[in-house]
Amino acid sequence: MGQVSRPATSAGTDAGVLVVDVVVVGAGPAGLSAALNLVRARRTVLLIDANRPRNAATLQSHGFLTRDGISPLELRKLGRAEVEAYPEATVVQAVVDEVVPEGAGWRVHATGRGTAVSATARAVVVATGLREEFPSLPSLRAFYGTSVHSCVECDGYEKAGEALAFVCETPDVVDRALYLAAWTDDLVVYTNGAPTLDEAGRERLAAAGIRVDERPVADLEGDRSGMTGVRLEDGHVEPRTGGFVRPTWHVDLDWLGADVERDAEGLLVVDASGRTGVPGLYAVGDVTPPGPEQLIVAAGHGARTASAVHRDLVGGLRDVRDAVQ
């Protein structure tokens, strides 16, 4: 193993370009956790965040030890403040428009409101998360985050025992509905006219006491107090006090100028420590398989990836990588 050099304790500049050890793109729990653990390893870090979290409409997050019930936005705010407290950290609100390999490292550019930042880094951690696309129901957004949710693990407890709807147009409808039924025995699955169920799937749901309605859905009904029902296109209204929806997710990485392996869903393929197949490029959180996960899980993955990045930067380090695994 070659000589180990200590990381710098502050970011440098080169002709207006910020020079850092690592750029982290995205400041959700995964990105914040990665950045925090990297600066504690005395790595200089540029954390870039567009401040467009997928869960912005959610009032409370759950399952995060010591922070159960906290607003996701407040959790991000607290995490960002913790990272910013370290002199090794530079945090900017901007939209990344270029991340490309350059020499033995990476060139990064981002544009914010009235500002721009250019940087070079030895490593990049992608933690941008995903963009959600919901079934086309006019009032869904009005109830999303209060009466309607997408994460059963996060919000199932608060809906336990209620008369729930599950709107799902994707082929995994049966498995997801059976999972949701652990929280309630009054569940109606709406496929919104999508041909996602076969006879075997219908039989599995019926055996579990789950009703299925495959007719097109017109909208959700309700008032300021919350959701009250599901209205079908034929006019029938089924009383429901809440529900869950299965979004489809999209990976927006047009700015990433590297040939990175992706899975069938477009997610970045990584090893157990967040390494992609491109040297110096890592990914963590929802942008990696299996996709969306609980906040505390994403934070744990961020910490693990930070450890891998630090080890890999210590002197050219395939030998060290192999030694510690």
C-alpha cells in the first residue's frame, strides 16, 4: 500500500473553481448522511441541493429513531445545519447541470438563483432521489401527504383500521395490496381501468378479503377535513377515509456525463457500499435499487457509502478496499 496523505481541512480554489475531495449531489437523508460522515473524515465536501424534495407535501415522517413524527422539511433543515457547521463543508442551493469525468476526477457545474458554482472533485456521490408521477386524478395532490400517502411503512400506522383505498395501475398491485392489508381489513384496490390483474391475482386478493374495483376512477372526493371517498367515472362513490397510491418513479440524470449501468427502472446499479461501475462515482438513496426507501434506511446507506468513498480516496486504494471488505 502506498503512502497515505491526510485530507485537506478546507476546500481550495483554482481560477474560480472550487477544489474539493467530494461533491455530493442531493441533500435528502442519504446525501446529508454521506456529507456529514465525509466531513467527519476530514474530507472537503461540496454539497449541492436543488431543494425540491419528493416528500415536500408530507407533513410528518415516521420511523426515524429520535425523530418520529418530524416534518421531512425540518429533518432536512436540521441535517443541513449539522453539515454546514463543519469547516470542511460547502453547501449551496443550486441545480446541477453538469457532472463529467475530467482527468483522474470530476468536473461539476451547478446554477442557482443568481449564482453559479464550478468545482473539481476526486469523487462524486449521486443522492438526487426520484421524481414521482401519480395516476391522473384531479384532486389527488390536494389530499396527498394528509389523507393519501405512497409509503406504507412510513404512514400505514396512522391509517390503521380505516376504510382505505389503494390506487395502483402497475403490475405489482397484488403484492403491494397484500402488504397494505396488514394495516386494515377494509381495503379496496382500484386499478383505474389498467389491465394489471389476471385471474390468479384476483383470487389471491379475494382470498385475503380485499375488494377489487377495476373500473376507471374519476377522482377522489373530500373536503377540508380530508378525503371522504373515491368517485368512479360511472358516478358511483365508495366511502373511503384515506388511502395509498402507487406512483411510478423517474430518474432525472441528464446532467450525468458518464456511462453508468442502470437497471430496468433506470436506477443506478451499485454494490453494497454504493460504488457504481465507474471509478470515483457513487450513488445512494432512492436513485439506487430498489428505489424509494424509508428515510432512516437512506441515511444509513449514506453513512456506509461515505465510508467507502473515504477508504477509496486513501491513496489510490484498491488494495485497501480489498483489505477491509
